[in-house]
Amino acid sequence: MYPNTLGCLTGGNYLKTATFCTLDLKSGKKDHIWSSRNGFQTFAANYKRGLIVLAEQGLNPSIFIYQFPNKKPIATIQSKI
């Protein structure tokens, strides 16, 4: 992530979805990336390249690569099990 930015996965309860959330520690601004299916299981970030990678949970999860901080999708990788 970027300096002064915190990233985390927020878990749902009855909705059973996990959302990626960022928090700017200076301004307090929150931002989200929502999953279109079952929520996200894990994430990785590289602040030097400005990338966030999110992986969905469940069978045949998709992996999404985004630019950060503008959340522009760069690529999607589909897994086939």
C-alpha cells in the first residue's frame, strides 16, 4: 500500500462476502473494492508499483489486479479446477 494507507479485508456475516477496504490514515477517507461473487479471500499489495491483487474465495476463484490508488482494473486471471 501507499504510505499512510491501510488495507484490509472486511468480513460479512449473513451476506458471506468480504470486501477490500482502504483507509487513508491522514484524512480518514475510506474506499472499497467489492467482489462480484463470494467475496475476497486474500490480497497482496506492492506500493512501489502501485498494485493491489485480490483473490476471490470458493471454487474456481478469480484473481484481480488493480492499479492503486485509482482502482483501475489491469487484469483478471480465471482459475479452472
